Amino acid sequence: MSRRSIFAAALLALTAAPALAEVKSAAPGGFEVGGTVSIDASPARVWTVLTAPDAWWSRDHRWFKDSTLSLDLAPGGCWCERAADGRVSRHLETALVEPQSKLVLRGGLGPLQGQGASGGLTFTIKAVGESSTLTWSYIVGGYTPGGLEAWAAPVDGVLSAQIASLKTRAEIPD
């Protein structure tokens, strides 16, 4: 079984993730997934966790075993995965940073990297009393044989699981 097939199967297995998101639209040329989650943590805490993806992004959804994820917040900065043996994957790049408020990243996650598709992943944090809401969307467009609409539900499942992990991590006091 190819790496792409294995990853696609894993993506499909996670479509039962907590209902933190939804497929907002899907068509052959692209899709939009996203949602909103309440987090019992301040916007500063949510931002700190969001911008440290190694702390919350599942090890089951990385290209390399025992890799680390990092995020450079400079314009064009890399959301990169690095393995100790020198393998590297640039998953996304930083497009917009508004500390403790908004983060926009551009690129193709997972197997979308090898397709003629790319997207914008936007996170918006708002204070609600002493807690926060995190609203996110991933809008993908481009071309892949068979169309991109088939990718919407699996990508939604994986991202929903990651957002659930981010929420859990942000709600743990330092």
C-alpha cells in the first residue's frame, strides 16, 4: 500500500472526531471546512499553544516518526516538520500574524502537498469573559484527479481532531 493510500485511510478513520467543525462546501475545484470551539483559557494562552504545534498536533498525522513541528511567525515562515535524520516537510507558511487574535497560514496539508491544491488555514481567537473562542477555517482550491470534494470530509476529520487536541492542551494550566 502506498504512503498516500495509508495516509488517506488514516484521514478517513478520523472523520468521527468530536463535532468541532463541518464541511461548509465541497466541489471538484475545492472545499471549505471549519468551525468554532470554546476554550476555557485566555486568548494569550490559546495563542501560546496554537503557535507551538508540536505540543498539540497528533504524532499520528505527521510524515516522519519521532519528528518535531515548529512554526516561524515571520512572514513566509515555515510550519515545518523535522526528523532527526534530516528529513523535512514544509506543511504551511505564515501569511498573517495578529498576536493573540489571528493567524493565517497558506499551503497544502498532508497528501494535499502532492496535489495541485493549496489553501488558507485561518485561526481567529476572541475573548469571552475569562475564556476564548477559536474559530478556524481551511479553504482549499486547485486541481487533483477526481476532484477535491472527496478530500473535504477526511481533512475536516483530521483538523477537527487536531483542534480538539489544541483545546485540551490549552486548558491544561502551565
